[in-house]
Amino acid sequence: MINDDDIFLMHEAMRLAQQGEGWVNPNPLVGALIVKDDEVIARGWHHRYGDLHAERDAFRNADGQGIDCHGATMYVTLEPCCHQGHQPPCTEAVIEHGIARVVVGLLDPNPLVSGKGIDALRKAGIEVDVMEPTSSSCLVGGDTIATLVSQLKTQNRVFLKYITRNLPWVTAKWAMTLDGKIASVTGDSKWITGEQARQYVHLVRRRHSAILCGIGTVLADDPMLNVRLTEQTMQQMDIQEHEVRQPVRIVADRQARIPLESQLVSTAREQPLVMAYADGADEEKLQQLRELGVVLWNCNTLCELLQRAASENIDSILLESGGTLSEALLREGLVDEVMAFIAPKVIGGKMAKTPVEGDGIQQMADCIELKERTVQTFGNDVLITGLVDSLPIDSNS
């Protein structure tokens, strides 16, 4: 039975899991603790894709110190795997190390696991307790199991959507002035927000598998869509230059209009560039792009584009586009999260661009509303983040 100490320790495992953000995609964020005689004897987390899973990382740390784990309790934020992937089954390591009890934060919705990991542990005589959101067990300060389960789902929202719906998590990000403009009437947008906000965006880019923009953005801004962290930011985040992961860059370009001399195309061999085109695009232009190292996807709809991305192990996409593509994705229900930076500036202009264009809604009752909102400040700028809808799955159902 779950108690208040279990809730407290699962929070610690969550903090460990978070350290893998930006490295483990498309795997989940997972943290693990091993506790014996009321003391934490080992910690572990999934550091990066292909490396040890959290449970085996914790055991490596224990073994390295000559610590005996027999009779201990393991806390793990996600059900231990029981199949061979890049790493061997974690259930085998749990059994081999003589763990007596395992407390699991979330069941793994991956069909290869999905309850099978817990069954394997129980068959080996290990006591297994799973966090149940209906429980009213309460930690000092009012933190219930239901609250913790919700936090666990939020932490792994990218993985949970990707593994259950075979679609990437899509975050629409934009920066606008106080009067809702993303550029002046002449198209000038450098810069709406200050340096602090722009540096944070690069950290956000780093934790997504891909960045998506439309051809309009390429033609207007000739962007690079890469991660550019300052030395100060890397020192603050304890990131080494060789550890800066660059996302895949995707351009939605139905007619293959992207200029061959654009920054994106000229760097396609250094950082992956995908161009999603539709039927009827110029074959000669497509061949030129192939020869320059551009990866081509034939996608006639935005949903096809996201499905293709998921098939290429892209579990998360940061949308950095103009109002046309943002509106299309929002209208089709393909955006999960919005990050809106607001600068205390007013530029006006009836024809100046806005973050979401198209025809718009007719009635306020039909507006898209953000849930689970957070507000942050970066210098003079404000960031509002929220989910377009509730999380798409319930992994404990």
C-alpha cells in the first residue's frame, strides 16, 4: 500500500528523471531510487537514448560502491521494461539484485510492456505497488497520489502521446507584441523579445526532436532553426558544447519553393533538413534538393506529415511558423501545447502579421482555450504556456 514516504520518494525520482530531458527522445523520462533501511542507497535515471535505463543506472551506481540491494525497495517513475531493446529487460536486473518491493509511478502504455513488467516482478515474488490516482493518501502540504500521477503524466506527456497515438507532441511557439503582432507591417521582427527570452527558446529547441516551419517563414526570414546557446547559458545549465543536440529541421513546402541558396538548404548536410512536399511539386527541383542532402517526404496533408515524423522516431515538434501554418494545425486539432511570449511593445498596423491567421472563429464560445497554464518572466517579456487540451491518454486506466 502506498504511503506518504512513497509519495515523497517518487517526487525525488521525478527530479532525477527530468535530467534526461532533451536527450532520451523518443524514450520516456525515467528516474529510479533504491531505498534500504530508510536510506537512499542509489539513484539513477535514463541519461540518453540507447544508454542504460534508469533502473540499471541505479544498480550500476550501487554495484560501483559495493552496495548490497537485497531486500531494498526501488522507486521508478515508469513501469520497468520486460523486453529486449537497445538495453536488456530492466525486470531481470531488478530480480537479480534481490529487490523486495517496487513502487511504480505510471504503467507503461507501450504494448511491449503494458503491465507485463509488473507481472514479471510479481511472479518472481516481488511486491509491486502502483500509484493509483483514486487514492486519497496525502503528504504534508496536501500533495495526493492523484496530484502526483498527474505530474508524472505531465512530465512524460510527449512519450505518452507518441507511444499511444503514434503522433509527435506539437508545441506552437510564437513571440508577439502587446497588440498581438509577430512582425511590423514591413515584415521586420528582429527583435520582438529580449535576449533572455530568445536564449530560453534555444533551450526549448534543444529538448524537441524537430522544429517545423512553413515555406512562408523561410522566404521571409531565411532562418537557420538551430540551437545557439551562449557560453553563459551553457555554464548555467552545465552543458558542454559537444552536448548541444540539434533538432531535425522540417519545412512544410507543398510546391518545393525553398531557395537552393537558403541557409537551411546550404547546411542540410550538417544538420538534418526535411522538406515535406505535396503531389505535383517540380521533380527537377526535388532532385536538386536531394543532391544537396535534403530529405524529402511526400505528404499531402499535415496529419500525414506528423505521422511520417513519428515513423522516423520524431516524438516532439516545436512549431515556429507564421500565422497560416499555425492556424491550420490548430484548426485540425494537431497542436498540443502553446508557448506565447509577449513583449511590452506596441507596433500597430492593420496588415501586420499575427500568430494565428485564417478566418478565425465566429463566436467567443468556440475559442481555443489553454489549460494547465503557467506564467514566467524573462527580463521584460512574459511567457504564457498552456495545453490546448487535456493530456490525450490515461496510462493508469
